[in-house]
Amino acid sequence: MLAKHNKQKQSSNMRPAAVGFAKPRQPASSAPRAKQAEAESAPFKPLPQMTKVIYQAPMSKVVETDGEKAVVALQHVKPGEVLLVEHVVSGVPDHVLNCVLNDAMLFDVLTPRSTPWSVTRLLSDELDALADEKMDTNGFVGEDGTVAVGAAVSAFNHAAPPRAIVRSFSLTVEGMEAPARVLCVLACADIYPGDEIRIEYRDGPSALHPYVEPSEPRATTSVPGSDEGEAPRDEICAPQAGVEVGAVALEAGVEAARKLVMSYSTTEEFVRLCVAHDRLRTIANDDA
């Protein structure tokens, strides 16, 4: 699996008002699609933005050349430096596809970008095949078949050996059907100005690509508000054998990333995004 659960309670009175949603995507093998949005009484509303950048390091930036994105270093980056922390969409593939289809910003930022998002294309099912391809290209897949997709993390290209690793944090929120997923990118080697920062993709038991190979280090600090004092669990996409990583620096970077995640998990923005993800799951389940 991509990550273990990390319990984090949220009071129900922290939840914002319900948000509007668009058309759920239904797989061909399941129940018929829900009624098209234009047939409903309420006006069409695309999804709110379904991913959130929690932290992005100032020592790197995204560049684009001939339509291809890459992340490059602006200054010397040492092993263990936190480069990105992003609250991503995650879950079973059909849920992630629903998010990609109905979030215009996420759809347009993911590769391939051959056709821009529009309401007309969404409602005519023109975007379905492209959404599948976007998830195949950008989705991080766990052994349990769940997928995680982020707008910002999708800009990182791959290399072996890599210069950065991906760590996944999972936050289980009371009353939510599935845990929230946060992906963090940390440097695992010295990176110099102008160098492209690449992560490693790995082969795995899923047809989707890339695959995050799991390991399950146990965190040593407890999460405020967690049930029965359970400590947060997370996992790391470890670099290939032969890649030198300063264990102390990497451990410090992981702890810094964990603190950013824990701080974010207490915010209204975190709750709003969790509610949005959960509402879309509910809609899709109701229409199945």
C-alpha cells in the first residue's frame, strides 16, 4: 500500500459549507453514468481546486520548454532539503479520475496537455480517455491499487538514480471515508544551480505509472488529537541501491516535512479539501 493510516481528528464544527460538484465519472463496467449536469435543476459548477501546495521551496522552480515541464534548482540544494509538500487527490482509480475530470486546473496542468478542459467537452465525454491517460502518466500507485495525483508533484520528471525521493503521509480524518494523502519531495543528493531535480519511478504490480515502492518506518512522535496516542505512519520511496544518502540529513528532512504536514492538518483549508474529496466519493457511490 502507498502509506499507513495516521489518525488525526477534526471537529465537525470546523467543516465549511458544502461545495458544488460536477459530473461523476463512472467506469464502463459499473452502473450507468449519472444524469448529465445540464439535466439537473442546479446550474453547472465545476469542482473547486482539489489539490493544495502546502510548501514549495524557493530554491527550485518549474520551467517549461516546448510544452514539457521540469523542476530545476536555483541554488545548491543539500540532501534532506524539503522541496515540495502537496495535499493530493488519492484513492481508488475511479475516484481519482473523477477528480481529474472535474477539476479544470488539475486536468489542464497534467501531462499530456493536448486538449484543454471545458464544460462542453466534459459533458460530452470527450475528456474521458485523456483523463485516463493523464492518470496513467502522473499517478503514484500503491500496492493496494490506490492512486495519488498532484498538480505540483507532476512537474517532476524521472531518473535513475534520482536526485529526490517521494514520501507519502496519510491522515485519517474522523467521519471521512478515506484518508487524506500528502506527498512530499525531498532531495537525496547534492543538486546544483541549473540541475534538473528528478525523482525515481519504479516498476510495480500495477499497470499505472509511476509506482512508489513502499517501506514503512514508524514515526517517533505522536499526532495531536490522534486516537489512543497512535503515532503517525508514513513511508518512503527509497532511492536505488548505490545512491548515497546522508541518513542524518534525510531523517531531519523527513521530520521537517512531517511538521509541515501536521501544521497544515489543523487548518480550515485541510478540512475543506478533505470534505470536497469525500463529497465526490459519496456522489460517485450514490450513482453507482
